[in-house]
Amino acid sequence: MNPAIKELALYDIKQAATPCKGVAADISHIDTNAKVTGYAGEEEIGEALKNAKLVIMTAGVPRKPGMTRDDLFGINAKIVMGLAKACGEHAPKATLCVVSNPVNSTVPIAAETLKKLGVFDWRRLVGVTTLDSVRASTFFSEKINFAVDKAEVPIIGGHAGETIMPVFSHAFPPHKLSADAVRQLDERIQNAGTEVVEAKQGAGSATLSMAYAAACFADKIIHAQSAYAFIKKPMCGLDYFATKCKFGDDCEIAKVEALPELNDYEETRLQAVKAKLVQDIQRGVDFVKEHYSS
């Protein structure tokens, strides 16, 4: 349990495989000062969100073999819209962190929903892309035989397939990897989620590494540090983009870092990223236009 957390409220649907209140009871036995409570069902979501400063949305169905993150849209879009609406109604000042895939579309869904309620603040809505950073650091450090806890690879763009764009020209430590080696690492990071889904043979997706990444991301926000996130801030001609952000003392985005200078390979990659992101973003915006009801 993160010692900086004073109160933790868990929420799930009533039909959850493991009852939420049981999970809360389990966690509450950990020897920290956090107060842990569990809530289930729509009638309790308001109480779960009461006085929240940080909301981590992980709801939705996981990927299965043969599925892409985009394939999850049909189910997860409605779930995200409903939960974003609840956040807007019961915790309008909270920072909402969207883990639910496909992030490239679910973050726009959350934004458009909050706009409908008149409470949207771009500084308090982020898509969690930390798993891409975690994977990039792992694969890169393995390749160059360097300490993984000191390696860092900037990840910009989005959070699905080719929109995940590692910027190896600004990785730490500086390296002398060949163009082919960089391309192979780039492709492995893009396809890392599929690698896990296939290895689990239909029994789940990247739940453990994602949980770790989300916990790391939350910790950075709580301690007003910097992290990469998918945000609604015009960049590269797009309304949404994943980049490095510095968080403030109230869990809000305090500063958006400038994009690093790209080399020729990365500039070419960026064009493909933008072409796909335009479609993903619009899909989320259109969903709210078609399905939102007050």
C-alpha cells in the first residue's frame, strides 16, 4: 500500500467475480494508515467517489487472443462514458486517470462526457500510458545491458499499436544501437500487449504489469512528479497526444513538456502515429455525440 494514500475507496459492479467489498476487506488488513472501503452497484458509486482527489478507472473487458485494443471499443466505450458521468457528477474536482482501453478513444469519451456536464478541465483528465514506458525501459535495458531502474525511453503519441512511439534518439543512457536494432525494439514495444495475451492463451491480458504501471503512475501524481500521459492538449496538429507532464500539488497537470527533437526515422513514424490517432480520437468523440443522454 502506498503510504501517501490516506483513504482508498474501491468500486465495482455487483456481479464482479470477486466481490469488491471482499477485496477492500483484504487490503484493509495491510499495516498502513489508509482507510480502505469497498462499494458495489450504481447506488453506491456516489459514496465511493465522495471527496476523491484521484480516480483510477480500470473498468472494462480485457483483450483476448486475436483482439486488438480497438476491438474492445464496443464494450468499453459505454462503460467509460457511464463512469466518467459519475465522476463528473460526484467528483468534478478529481483528476481522472483512464486505464480502460482503447485509451486513444476512451480519453476523448471521458472528455466529451465531462464537457456535457460542464465540468471538463483538461488538467484533470489523463490517459495512463505508463505501461509503454515500463516496457520500453525493460526491453531497452536488456538490449544494451544496462540497469533497468536507471534506463528511460520517452514514449509519445498514443497507447495502441503503431501509435505507441518510443523516441530512442533521446533515451538514457545514450546508445549506439543500429537502425535495425532500434526498429526491432520499436516494434516489440508496439506489440508487447499482444505478446502477453498470446502467452496467456486466452486466460487474460497484461494485468500484472498494467497494475504495476498504474500504481507507479499514481505515485508520481501524488508526489507531484513527471510522467508520460495521453492528454487533451493540442500537439502535432492533434487534439490529444501522449507526452511528458509535470503534475502539481493538487494532482493536476501543472506543465506540459515540449516534444523532443526527432530524427528522420522518428519523423516518419510520427506521421503514421498522427494518421491513426486522428481516427481513434474521432471515434471517441462521435460515440458521445451518438450515445450520451442526460
